[in-house]
Amino acid sequence: MQAATSSLTIIVLAASSVLAQTGRVLHFTATNSVKDFQEIAGVIHYITDIPQPSVDATEKSLSLVGTPGQVALAEWLFSNLDKPANVSPDAAKHEYRVSDSADDVVRLFYLTNPEVPTGVQEIVTAVRSLADIRQVFTYDDLRAVVVRGTSDQINLAEFLFVQMDKPAVPESGPSTEFRMGPDSLARVFYLPNTKTDQDFQVAVTVVRTIAQLRYAFSYKTTRAVAVRGTDEQVALAKWLFEDLDGAKSPDSGVHQYQLLSSSDEFVRVFYRAHDATSQRLGETLHQIESKTQGASWGVYTPTNAIVIRGTAQQIAGAAELIQQQDN
């Protein structure tokens, strides 16, 4: 009798699970290509966790089965993605709260400027990494990005999209920041004076290395760099970006920065007195590395600038070597 009761319980639970599922057939009205059908179906699948929706290209329909909550979210996503590509999205906030009791938010952003798919992916990579968001998916036809995360993650994503989705390189090169915690910042910098994509990437690499940033992602079209780190790391990055991008003249004295957390750790930028050949520069760097073991260094090749992070003694040793080379 007990075995029969257990079996009946399992059957009832299984039936309840089936009854909890809701089916829907959604019809595309503004989307026409099979590629776009599949792309929208993929976004819905990954954001809602509904098992793979089924596309019928002939009927221009999308069939899906899930819980009532999943289906409701899928319908909201579908209504926001099945739109003509040539119609500008309205300025309203497109946000869906998955549950009143949980910090679970879905937000849809329509980008206006980046090229598809390269530019969109550059910005999305920065947002996904800096905000630690797992569920970020794109729909190329509308330059749409769907993000699911906590309220804090969504707010940071909004900040980054606004700061990086620009029509051109900002002339003044302003920087803005987003406070994430007592000693955690996200900040977007612009390097308007870098002449080529390669120069821009070299500057980003040098600053990432010297400031010891784990998160530094670039969007070359607007010369934007999104970074995340401690207050000290971001402050050092700001100083370096301004120095290397030409906000300060190479002839304006000693370019040195002292880290606040240490009484004997500095960063110094040396601008060479003459144009060094690749071989000469390599020899100088080899000598600096030998004499200042333990120091960090980088080279910004467009201006032959050598950046060194180390103790006062290490910085002094590097300065002596560079002066000898320049003489």
C-alpha cells in the first residue's frame, strides 16, 4: 500500500509539473529573414531559460513552452525585438522585473552608433566583463542588447552603454565614473589624440600593465576605454591616460606620480630626447630591466615614451640609463 501511495505521489507531481507549463505561438510581423527569426529565438532561449523555441519560417512563427513566468518574459522580449530595423526606438526605458521579490531584472538597450557586429561586440564585451553579467545577448538587426542581472549590474551596464555609444570621438576627452563600492570604481576614459587604432591600443595596453588593472576594455571607434579597479588604480589610470594622450606637454618637467598607498612606489614617464630606433630602444629597455629588477615598465611607441613603475631607487636608476642613452 505504501509503495502504491508513493507511486501515486510521483504521478501527481509529474502531472503538476506538466500543468505548470504554458505554450505559446508568437507570429513575426516586422521580421522577415530566417536568420533574424533564429537570432530572436536564441535571445529568448538564453534570457528566459525556456528550452529551445521552435521557428517555423513558412508560418513566420515562434513556438515555445515554459512556465507562465518564462512565457510572459518571452512575450515581452518578442514584442520589443520584432520591430522594423529602419524605425528608431522610442526613448522609454525597456525594463522587465522578473519577480517582485527577487533582484532579477531584464533590460533591453538599443544602441545607435556602433557598427554591426564589430563595434557592438566591443561595447558588449566591456559591459559583460566590467559588470560581471553572464546573460548578455545581442540582436544585430536592431543593434539591440538584452541584459539580465541584478539592479546594480543593470545600472552599471546602462552607465557603460551611455558613455561608450557615441557618434564620434569626444573632442574634450572627458572621463566619467560609476561608484561600485567603497573602493571600487568603473570609469570611462577617452583618448582623442591617438592618431591610429594601433596607437590607441598601445596606450591601453601600457596603462593596463602599469596600473595593474584586471579590467580594461576598449572601443576604438570613439577612442573609449572602460576600466574597473580600486580608487588608486583608477586614479593612476587617469593620470597615465592624460599624460600619454598629450594632455601634458613632454617638455613640462618631470612626469612622475606617487602612489598614495606606498611611501616608496612611483610611476614615471620618460619622453626620449631623440627618436630612437627599434634596436636602440630595445637595448635601453634591456638595460633598464637588468638594473631595475622587479619594476614594471611599458613603452608608448608613438612618442617613444618609456613608463616605469617602481621604487625611488629603481626610478632613479632608469633615469640615469635613459639620460646616458640620450646623450
